[in-house]
Amino acid sequence: MGGPASFSDDMLKRVHARYEISREDFDEVARLLRETLTEFGVEHDDIETVMFAIEARSPVIISG
């Protein structure tokens, strides 16, 4: 799948704006991501790192 990708906050905001993502929508996707990572046996610390990174970007993804 390639290496890590890097996206600026401006790019994330622009790409997600048209979807009018609400806090509830964001939280549901985050919950599903956590559940999926857990089901696939990803280590707890790694899941927490991913979830922290996702939550840190919520202000630029949530717009609805």
C-alpha cells in the first residue's frame, strides 16, 4: 500500500468540507476504525496512537 502519507490541515479541510461531516459522523467512523483495528489484532498502544492522530485532526474534518 505504500509508505506513510502526509496531508496538511488545509488539504484535509478542503477535501472533507463538501461532506459536511458532523461530530456524530466523525465519532462513528472513529469507533468503527478502533473496532476494526482491534478485530485485526493491532496492539493497543498502536491503536491509541492512531486514534490520537485522528482526533487531533477532527477540527479540520468536522464541518457539519
